[in-house]
Amino acid sequence: RGRTLSFKSRPQARDDEASYIYETDGALLVENGMITAAGSYAEVASKAPAGIEVIDHRPLLLMAGLIDPHIHFPQMQVTASYAANLLEWLNTYTFVEEQRFADAAHSARFATLFFDELLRHGTTTAAAYCSVHKGSADAYFTEAQRRNLLMVGGKVMMDRNAPEALTDTAQSSYDDTKAVIADWHGKGRNHVAITPRFAITSTPAQLEAAGTLAREHPGLLIQTHLSENDAEIAYTLELYPEAKDYTDVYARYGLLTDKMLLGHAIHLSDREMHAISEAGSVAVHCPTSNLFLGSGLFDLKRLKQHGVRTAIATDIGGGSSYSLLRTLDEAYKIQQLRGHRLPPIESYWQATRGNAEALGLVDRIGTLEPGSDADIIVLDACATPAMAIRMETVTTLEEELFLMQTMGDDRSVRHVYVAGEAVHL
Ligand code: GUN
Ligand code: FE
């Protein structure tokens, strides 16, 4: 029992009340890990079996668990690395740190730390890049299953332009991805994603292998990086001179599909946006990362005009916060710099239902609709003294949401439920 907020569709304006359901005295009936009824407390109570336990979270706000559709599992110790730009950051810090995930004990330790941190921040589903090592994916999915979490992940495919110890081959990346799929996809709530890191670290033969995997497993998500940084784009076009542009590199190998999550997607021509829109691929905004690495300002308005599906993510360790609330704040500021005011309800839609739609998982997660998995967070807009003082003047849901994204972080996440079970934060 508490206030409940769940989205029905992408808000079209800041006051688009038709896009969500908000109950000031709401409740969710949870049975066997699923939400079986939602609505006003009176309504839900009338449907509940006699003697059922009532957990009273009033006056806090219940929402679907937050979803982080682009994050790097082996980069917990890469955050806050001092670099001039993306390629320097990758070569100096990231490609060094990820080598440590060759070790099973290291991977297992970080899988525990990683999911602890996500849950503390109210993130109940993520789509993560593991390292090149199959063992890192094994550690990731073992721990996700142990906690009954719905997690997406993939062994990174990378066979050039990285240290020897961090490269596979076209064939071994195909074989290892096949093995990860066989071992983990559909085990517990696990979902495997085909994960070619980006064009620079894959030979044409490896992107070919990724395309083959995508054709052989049409239900699987694919994740990669696209057009994050000017030097990255220039180098990509040198490596793939036959491609029309960066987006076309992925399209040529059959990877530009409605399963594709394109991290960053910042510097795109109209042709590229059109191609991405036609394919139904998703542009994943990573605002804290784009600011931290100085990569650029995501062009949300133009992407929407082209009909491109979008998502929002942390991109830890290029990103600087695990918190989707902090991430929404930075996304808002990026749109301010672009002269575009982003409504808070659209931001919360994106972090919940919108990201679930991007992952093709909206039937399972991202809303409080009956039939969904009971991944639920309980948010507090008065989490700090400064927030509580500001809340004294807040009168609307929109203002409360905006305050929480502007000033809030993990401290606003008071309770988390995974498949109906309370998580110890
Ligand atoms: N491009 C290729 N790999 C990475 C990565 O690990 N992080 C970011 N931000 N961009 C990338
Ligand atoms: Fe990334």
C-alpha cells in the first residue's frame, strides 16, 4: 500500500495525464512473484485473499523498478578515471581493468558487488556488457539467477585494436556466445544479448559472426556502441571504407534490427537517423557518460522527429553514477543546452516503461500492470534535509518527480522488491 505510479504510454506533453495511472491511496497485490492486481487500496483489498500480509509504505511512492539498458559489468573500478576523451579512456584504463575479469574469483566478487549497487539505486533490470571472457558472463548470470533478477547480459566480442589479453577471434567469439546462450538464456530470468563491443574492436569477420548469431537467434537482443565521439567515428570509417557511414557498418552485417541497442548514438546524420528508425533499433542516451567523457549532446528532439526509439542508461564506468535519478537529471540538463525542455513524466516513463519497451520486455517489467513481474521500488522525495525542505512547497506529482530527479539519488530509494521479495539494501 502506498501511492502508486505506472505509465501506459510515452507522455506527449508535461501534463499528459492520459499517459500514466497515479493512485494517491493505491495498492498492489503480489502473489508468486507477480503483480496480480493494481488500483486503489479499496479496490485491491476487495480482491485480496483473506489474511494476506499488508505492507504499508504510505506516504512513499511505488513505481516499477528502474531499468538500466546500457552498463558495463567489468567497469566498477573504471568510474572516475581521468581521461581526455573516449579512446584515451578506453586504452588507458578500461582495456586494462577488464583484463582482470579473466579470473573467475575476481568476476564472482564483482558480480556480487555489481548487483548490490544496482539494487541500492533502485535498478532491478540492466543490460550489461560483460568482458571478453566467457567466465565473466558465467559469473554475471550465476549471481543474477541466485537473486532471481531479470538481467540482460552478453560476453563482449572484440578481436582487434585492444590488448592481446582482451581479444577473442571471430570464431571463438561466435563459439563462446553460443555457449553463453546455451548455458544461460532462459535460466531463471536471464536474457543473453549478442554483444559486439563496437566497430573499432571487431574485424569484418567478427561482425559477420555477430550477424550470423543474430540470424540464428532472432529473439535475442544485440548491443553495441555507435557514434559516441568524433575520433571514434573517423577511425571507424577508416576501418570500414565501404560503409556509407558508421550506422551502415552495422547494417551491412545484418545487425541493424529492432533488437539492436545502440549506445550513445550522438553524432548522426539524417540518413543514419532514418535508417535507425526504419530498422526499429534503439538509440540509448547515456548522459553522465557523454558529459564525463566530453562526447557530445544527445539530440533527443531530432531522434524523436525521425521516429527513433530511445532509451536512457548510466553507461557505468564511462558514466559517473549508478543512479537513474541522477541520470535523468543530467539528461534534462543536456536537453536544456539543446534548447529543449524535457518533461519529468517523460523522463520517468523512459526510465521504467520506455526502457522496458526498448528491451522488448514490457510484458514482464517496467510497469505495475497486473501480469507483470513484481519488481517494485519505493521512492522518497524527502530523502535529505534539503529535499524535505523543498518538498514543503511541492503540490503536484510532476513537481515531486522533478524534485526527486534533480536532487535525489540512492537515498531516495527506500525499499526494493525483486519478484515480490523484499531486498535487503
Ligand atoms: N565504446 C566502446 N567501448 C566502450 C565502453 O566501454 N564505454 C563507452 N562509453 N564507450 C565505448
Ligand atoms: Fe558503454
